[in-house]
Amino acid sequence: MDSEAGVSESARPLSRSDLVRSGAVALVVSLVINWLIVFMANAGGIAPELEALNYEPVSFFTTIGVVGATVTYGILARTVADQDRAFAIVAAIVLGLSVLPDFVVIPDQPGGSLFAGAVLGLMHVTTAVVCVWVLTDRRNGR
């Protein structure tokens, strides 16, 4: 254990370029998955009038979520000994909070329904899983 950095040698601090690369991969994968979900929802006629279930808002909020996850992971990588475990815990808490509006607000929106909220919630879950998977992946040279 490197007492000065507070991390073990096997978990050396994440370089900025590794973090940016991992964040970019997480963003691309999350966007592609969420765009496929939007495409299938639109093809299936699920809430065609619901603004939140369109490409622009999905792209915007997916990007905000992935950037937030990447910054959070970067901070944890520099401040805690087990950044992967800490990040998984933070991601689970944020995921739980992020799906609440999908089931509380979305059903009351024009064109919204509980099912449309569940579809949006699925996007939150897939993005969270992708972020945890990609940001904690050790094959990136760390």
C-alpha cells in the first residue's frame, strides 16, 4: 500500500487520459444502447407524444449522466483506496434516485405512462451498468 497516495500499487492512480478514454467509451456505448431503446420505443408506438422519449433529451441526459459518472470516478480514484467499490455504491444510489422521476413524473406528462417511465428507467439502468463496467475495467492499462 502506498501510504502517500492512499492506494495500493496494483491500483495506481488513474491517469487523466485513461479516465477520458474510459468516459468516452462509456458515453458512446450508453448512447448507442439508449438510441436503440428510443428507436424500438418509437417503432412500437410507446408514448409517441412524450418529449422525454426522443433522441435529443435522451442524448442530453445520457451525456450528463456519463460525464457525471466519469468525474465522480476520477474523484474517487484519487481519494479512496477502493475506488471501484465506492463507485459501485455511489452509482447504485444515484441510479435509485434517478429512476424516481420516471415513475412519479413521467406518467403525468403529456403522452406519458407508467410503461413509458419504465422504458426511460431502463435507459438509466443500462447507462449505470455501462459506466460501472467501463470505468472500473482494468484492461485499460491501469
